[in-house]
Amino acid sequence: MLRKVGLDLKFLLEDLFMENTKETVFTYEKKIGIKIDKFVHNDNFTTVSSQSLGPDVKVTSSVVSFYNLLVKFVNDVCLIAKLPLYTTVIDSVSRLTEHYLRSMLNESQKRDLSKDQYHFDRPIPELDSLRARLRALPSYVSATSAFWSNSTSPFISTLHHQHYNYAFGGTTHQWVWSFASHAARIWIAMECLFYLYYVASHSRLQAIKKPAQPLTLEQRTRLYWKCINAIDDIKSWGVGWFYYRHDMSHPTFEEIHRENLAVWFSWAFWHDHLSFVLTKDEWAQEMEWMIKTAEDKYNIKFTPGFNPDLQCIRLNLDPVLAVHRPLLFYLGIYLSTTLFNALALQWCWQFELYGDHSSVWGGAFYKLHQAFLWCTAFMQQRRRSKLMTTTTTTTSEAANAPHIKRIVYWYRSVEDTSATDTTTNNNAKTPLVFIHGIGAGLMCYVEFIYRLVGLERPLFLVELPFVAMRMVDDVPDALAVVDDIKAMLHHHGYEHGVFVSHSLGTAVTSWMMTNAPSVVAGTILIDPICFMLHYPQVCFNFIHKIPKRIIDYVMFYFASRELYISHYLSRHFQWFQCIYFADPVTSHADVDDPPSASPLNNATVFLSESDRIVGSSMVSKYLAKCGVDHRLMPGLEHAGFLFDWSWRKQILDQIDWVARNADDEGIDMRS
């Protein structure tokens, strides 16, 4: 039908077609070139004749093939210019088809036809072929195809209900197509509603949240001395916290004026704007002392005044930056997580879930997840009918977990798995506590968790749903998490554990080392963000850096610009709570502090050399100066150990060594 009006697009349907016309021509040209090489290679250089060139022209077979191929190429490329006309023809075909079906419907209502007359003697392959070819066209042409299908489907449905069967490719195909069409409309409507929900949530989550326990004067002073004594180059430190609004480039140190620095100090130590700090004279004097002390220590002088072109990074005051994700994206995360939890954690590795289930999923997925948990618990009860009493108690404990208020965790005991040494009490084995980083939660570490299970130790997996793309905006504060982890260990009969954490999970480990060091028997920190947080690398690279490479765009879309991850980082991530200083403070502010054992005495830090978030080289120098055992993993990106078995094995071996050391000697730490 379309071939008769000069719009045979078989070439476009069979070969690669791109939205850019030039790219299409160049791609087709490359394919023709490959064919030319092929028939030249097969040419035996004997003369042949050709009807297209004339019977008297004697040439080799490759010349004939080249001529025919060139003519076809020119004709095919010329068709591209007719694409605008193609949509017009499709519209006309749609209207004619609709007119025909209406006429048939009206005529059938006038006549008294028998059921046998409701059928054609044969299918109509032309229409079915046309529809199939339309679906293969690019997006801007297939939109017209969708119009054609939508305009005809109501009439096909009406005729069907009157027992007509016009065999558009067969009744089954028709019903499948109709169902898919209606399902697509419903899903599009849901996506539109979800987008409105996203816009409302994005606006709601912009609200500023101050820390539950602001810094006191003593805490500010102590933190200030720790930070300033850990800065080697004040100029490189300073420029990283500031950038120009128009291109995100950093200024020179001389372009940072005194009031610009005061703006940063207001956020860093008072968690608010400069105007708030200036409302109290003692705060203003304290800030002036901080700036003056830094000038004297590093023999510098900040230019008086304020540079309005500079923007300062103030994580908890800056807007929550996010990019919309469709409902389908979150549904995929939900299904993947649910399958991983059910099949891997519960069925394969026999983990039990504990904690507050209301914090696992947010938004519309909360009710859905509760229904799934109920069904899972019911099926497990039936499967373990012989152990009904034990199962009921365990399920109740896991579901209610009254000792845990804000966190969710998985626990696996080794009581039923290791039996070689009956004299060994399993509780004598120091448990492992694994805390994941930003991403899609524990399922990103499936192979790593499998190896941790293989170490045959009690294993806790702590979930952080607010950074696992689960639409959770209810975030517990640091001290609540610390209390829950302590209660978690004590509930299962342990005094301490070896903490294995990655990326943001190292911030949680930092909370434990700072607020409950006696619980930390050893640590393995992978790609840690808890060191040197007073430097700008982590905040700038993760939140404000403009992506340039593919890995940057992956991190940008799947991590830093996800709404709920961005909400946590921009409203709940408190740098002064997450930072951990490996060395004792050397200033006069700490002279009266009693000596204590560091949680890093039985620890190893693994740094990815090419980490685009953490300044690994800087952190490595800092840890070396502090005498902390650390390993630099050459060539690896952030989280690269998950894809490198050699380094993953070294990490697992070190985890086993640290845990055995905790078993044999124990770590004497101050509460």
C-alpha cells in the first residue's frame, strides 16, 4: 500500500535507523562498504555481462555488484527525505480504516446476517503487515503507529462483541494487543500521578533540618582544633569549599574574602546562616577568634569584605538536588530487593529479619511490603509446621523486636552450621557487623555477603533504607542508631563485634567508634568517607561535581540525584558526627584528656586509588602519619573491590584476621 506512493521503508526497517539523518546515512554507508569488501574479495576477475549496464559491456562481477549496490544506496537514502510525508500517509490510512469499520458496523446493524457471514474468507495480511512495520519504526514515527492502533481498536472491540471476527492477524493477537494497549494507558496514568507525587515530595523535603544535638561551645572548640591541626595546606583546603555559581569552578585562594569564610564557619560549627550566628555577640566573637587563629597559624590574611560571585558548600542548607525517576524504576528496586531478601538472605543463608519494619519502605510501597511480609511469614509457618512453637517465637521476635527502635537488621547465627569443635561456644566467636553504602542496599553486595557467610561467624547485616532508594524520608539520628546497634548485639548475647563497612556505612562505624568504642572489637573500613571530612572532596565530588565520564553519570543518576538519597545527604548527614580523627588532638585543648586505646588498633582501611568521591591519596598520607594499617588498591574506582576478586579476597582474609585477633586477645576500650 505504501510502496505505491513511493514510501517503501523496508530499508529503514531492516537496517539500523537513527533519529539523526546524517548518522543514518553514514551508518548505512559503512554497511555498504562492508558489502563492497565482501564481493570484491569473492570476485574471480572474469568478465561478465549485465542487463543494467548493457549486454555489450564486459566487466567483472564486482563492478556489476557495485553498480547495483550504489543504485540501491541512492534510492534508499532518498527515501529519508520523504519521512515527513510518511506520517501524513499513515494518518490517512488510519482515517480510511476507521471509516471502513464504521461503515461495516452501520451496515451490519441494518441487515439480518447469519453468524457465518460475520467472517471473511481469509485474513487481511496487508493491515497486519502494515501494523507490524509501523511498530518497527523509530519513536517519532511509531507515535503515529500508536495513533493508528488506538483509533481502530475501539471499533475492532465493538465488532467482536457483536460476534464479528475480522481476523486482524488472528483473534489471540488482537486480544493481546488490546490488553497491552489498555495496560500501557493505565501505567502512563500512574506515572503521571507519581510524577506529581515526586514534585510534591521534592518540595516538602526541602525543609531545613538542624541536628538533634547542636554543638556546644566546648564541642566546637575541640572540633576546631582537631580540624585545623589536620590541615597541611590551608589554601588547597579553602578553595575546595567554594565555587563560582556559573560554571562550578573553584576560585583562587585570594578570591575568598573574610565574610565568605565566615559563611562557611557558620554552617560548619553552628549549622545555620551567618545572620543567625551574628545574633549573639559571644558567637560572633568566637567566630572571629576561629578566623584569626587560622590566619596566625598559617601566616595568611583574608581579604576583608564579601565576594558575591562565590558560592559556599553548605550541605545541610543548600537545596536538595534530585532528578525524577519513574515509578517503574522504584518498582524494579522493590522487586529485586524483595527477591534477594527472600531467596538469598532467608532461604539460602537462613538470615532472620529484626527491627522496625515501618522504616524499611516508604511511600506507596509500605503497604505492599507489609502484605508480602505477612504472606512470607504464613508460608514459613506452614513449611516449618513441625517446629511451630520455635518458629512462632522467632517470627514474633523478628517482627516486633522491642529492643530495637529505629534500625532494621538481618542476623545469621552459626549455631547450626559449625559442628567440628563441640567445645567451642559459638558466642565466643566475635560476630561481624556489615553496614552497606549508598546504592540499592544489601543486594549490591550479594557475592561479598556470600563470602562473609563462608567465614562461619555470627553475622549481622544492618540496613540503611534511607540511602537504598526505598522512598524512605524518616531518618534516625546518629545516637539512636548507636543505641540500637548496641542493643542488637546485647540481645543476641554479644558484647562487641567486628564492624565491616563500605562507603557511607563507614560513617555509621564512625558513630560507633566515637560514641560506643567498647562495642567495636575491630574494624574493616572500605572506601571510607569518615576521614578528613573537614576537607571538601566528599561533599563536592558527590553532590556538586559536574559529571564528565560514564562512571560519573552512573553515580550522578543512581546515587547523588536520587531524591531520598539526596534528602538524607542534604538534610540529615552531619559532617561533625561522621568525621573520625585517627590521631589524638595535639593542641592545648586536649592536654587534660586521659589516654585511651583507639578502635583503630585492630583495624585495616582499604582505599581505592582512583576513587572519585574520597581523596584517597590524601587520606592515605593521613593514615600513614597516624600509624593506621591501610591498603591502597591500585586502579580501582569507588566500590571497585566488588568487581575485583583479588582485592575482595584480601579484604575477606583481613576480616578473618581482625576477627580472630578479637577472639584471641580482645580489645580493651573506654566506653
